[in-house]
Amino acid sequence: MSTSLSGPGSAEQAPGREPVRRGLPRTSRTARNHAPITATGLVVKVVLLGLVAGIAIWAAFPLVEAEHWVGLGILAATTAGLFYLYLTRRHIPAKYLVPGTLFLIAFQVFPVLYTASTAFTNFGDGHRGSKDDAIVAIQTSSVKQVPGSTEYSLSIATKGDPATGALVFLLSDPKTKEVFAGDAGGLRKLDAGEVTVSSLSGKITAAEGYTILNIGQASGRSDAVTALVVPTSGGAIRSNGLTRAYEGKAVRAYDVGCDCIKDGETGKTWTADAASGSFVAADGERLAQGWKVNVGLKNFSRVLTDPNISGPFFGTLVWNFAFAIGSTGLTFLLGLAIALALHSPRMRGTNLYRILLILPYAMPSFAMLLVWRDMFNTDFGLINNLFGLGVDWFGGSWSARIAVLLVQLWLGYPYMFLVATGALQAIPRELTEATSVDGATPWQSFKAVTLPLLLVALSPLLIASFAYNFNNVNAILFTTEGGPFPADNPRNGATDLLITYTYRLAFGAQGAEYGLATTVSIFIFAIVAIVAAISFSRTRKQEEVYS
């Protein structure tokens, strides 16, 4: 017979059962696995969830106003999901992964998808809004003063900074004594108690919520004042100088029956073309104001087949590859040569040399690019004066390209020197000593041992450097600005890269073509991605050989 002693804290266990603990309170598995939330943690959670709720409410109003119900549904589902996730003790891994995922979607995935979608539209100057917006713009821009037009005393105002704020016309009708405020969105009547009207000039001298511009400030923005048109039910209001305005009649009007714009003076008609988002006349004339439409693969076709675009595109592409390969290759060769020289055990004062050699890398690149641009000046530049030359570096295509590559060599070799120095120090000296024992010359030892091991370590950095130089917009804009330009094509210069060509398409003085520029950006992305994929594939094979 066996006996057992049991006390208040002891456990009795039957076969196949969990031990029964007496005298201790039972706790749930959740309570055992999660520490209690501190007061500070609770406050932080409440503040952050309150911030999420505030942002959601702020974002909901414009979505409701624009009737974007899908976006509103996504916003509501995301907000509810976040509240559920952070108000429960479950799903611990998701609490850490969800914030980063949301930021990734908001700041990378969505911009990339939106940018890519623009390539399938005609979005650009004259094609920014809807068809209704285009009709209003056409009608208001054709407004002319006619006999009997209502005239107003005009005060020019803003709702913010006088220099940059949106302009507003403050109008006083001398006959009815009514006062109005008008902008591109339309005309609205003001309460007489909110404004002060001069008894002498009849102009509004003060208005609640508005900053009235003086003559000097208004003159500085005269172009914007002239361009501002206030649409009304009977036509539109335009300025006549800086102190008077009139309500004129639109010469051109939209006819719903024919879906066209008719000119009341000439009788000319422009019919809506849904495919291009423009109003087109029988003789092919297009009105400047159009609307945004999907054009499918038209932009891609233009890049590849339109001689005015494909010619500059393919020519720029060849130079782009030459620039990226030359910049990466030359800087690598020079940086590696200096690293090998300073890696020799017979070299003295290596620390001093290294400090001096990395100075270009320590200086702001944009400032150095501007300095080099002045150094290549034909008349006063250091290069011509030092060597007694008279070269117009930025005047010829090849001299400008050589100058750009020289600047890149000076700016880029310190980086290659640093990474090559680190890679050389990681190679055991026993390997090179073994080859010398076998009778190999220094060149044979470098070619058979040092260089392959260097390339295994540096290949990813070389690929990254190639991708960076392929889109190195600063190197061009701060030195040659893409020039020199041919007389027949001010959009594409001899030193333009695809990225600077894209920039000029999107923001050039001849009119922005965002859809076309985005298409070129997609080509750039595809080219860099293909080159990087092929390079990484070859790098992996190289690693397998030398691993």
C-alpha cells in the first residue's frame, strides 16, 4: 500500500488527465500568453485609433461629394478592419505587418498603378477634366462684350496670399447696388453687411474673408486677372482693366442635338470626337480645350511608330545606354585601379590618400555639377584656360557628351574606390600568394583570382549603379540641360536621357503630355528591369562557380 501526502498547493494527477492545481485561481490561455496593457500603452492606442478615425472621416467627405462609392467602401472596410485588429488581443503578427503594408500600398503600389494607368489616356494640357468642363471652358473663353452688357465696378481679391492665392472678382453693380463674388466656379451674391463699398468709386474696399489687392499687387498678376472668366447663366464676366468688369455673351455655344460647338459669328462647327477627347471641325481644326479619355495603346504606338517621337526616342535610348554603361564602367575601372594601388603593402600614407580621394564623394553632387558646368564654359571656364583650348564643350553633340562623362567620372569614382577597397580587404591574401607560388604573374593572379571574387561581391552594386545612372536626371539638367538641341526639335537634345526627355514631354513649354510621358516612363522601367534581371541571373551563376 502506498500513501501520498497532499497539501493546499500540491497536485494530484490521474492517468490521462491534466494536473489539478488546488488553491490557485484558474487563468485563461489568452491571459497567460499576453501581458496586461499599461496605462501608457492604452493612451497611445486610443490616440492612434482616434487619429485613424479622424483621417477616415476627413477622407470620406470628398469621396461622398464625388460619388466614389467604391473608394468609400474600401475606406470604411479598411477603417473597420484596423479597429477590429487593434481592439482585440488576437492576430499579433498582423498588428506589426498591417501598418507597413498599408504604407506600401498608399505610397508605392497606388502611385505606380495610377502612373501606369495614365499611359492609357490622353491626359495633358487641354485634356485634364471632363467633357462638361471642356464645354464650359470653350464657352467662357469666347465671351465678348456686346451692346447693353452689364458693367460692374471691380475689386480684385484673394482668399489667401496676395501673391499666390486664387483670384476672386469682387463686383459691385452701380445700378442695383448689389455686390457679388466670382471666380472660375461661378458667381455668388454677397450680403451687403459683409462688404464696404466706396461712395466715390463704387468699388468694394473691404470684404469679410477676402484680401483685396492694391493696384501694384493686381498689376503683378495682370495675366491671371485677364485669364479669369466667371461663368454666369447668361454668359460670363471678364475684366476690363483692373477696375472694371462686364458680363458678356459667349460667341461659341454647345449644341446638344449635334453634340458640337457652334460659332455664332462665323457659323463654323466643331463636332465632338469621343476617341480623341476633342472637338474637331470638318477641315481638321481642333479646339484647344478637350477632355480626358482612354486611348488604349495609342501612346505606346506613337512612341514606336510616330517618326516625330520614335526617332528621338530610339536615338536617346542608344545614348542613354552609352551614358549609363560609360558612367558605371569608367568610374569602376578608375576606382578599382586606385583601390589596387592603395591595397599594395608597399604603399605608404594610404590613409591620407584615401581621405583626399573621397572628397568628391563628400561634396553635394548638385553643387559640384554646377561648378563643373562653369569650368567647361567656352570663354571663362577653367578647362579651356588651363589647357589653352577653345573648345565649345556644350555647343557640339560629342563634346557635350564627353564633358558629361568626365563630370560623372570625377563624381563617381570615389564610391567605386570605397566599395572596391572593402571587397579587396575581404579577399584572403593566401589565395594570391598561392598563385604567385605556382608561378603566376601579378596580372594572371589578378585575372584568375582577384577579379572574379571582386565581381561576385560588387556585381549587385554595379547593377544598382547602372540603374541609377540610367535615370540620372541631375547629371544632365545641372550641366547641359539636355542640349545642344537641333533647330527642328527643341524637345530632345544630344545629351538628353530618356528620363530628361520624359520630363520635357511632361512639363515642357510646348504643352504637357502626361499620358505620353508616362508611356516613356513605363519603357524606362521595363528596360531597367530586364537589364537588372539578366545581370542578377548571371551574377547567381557566377556565385555558384566561386562559392
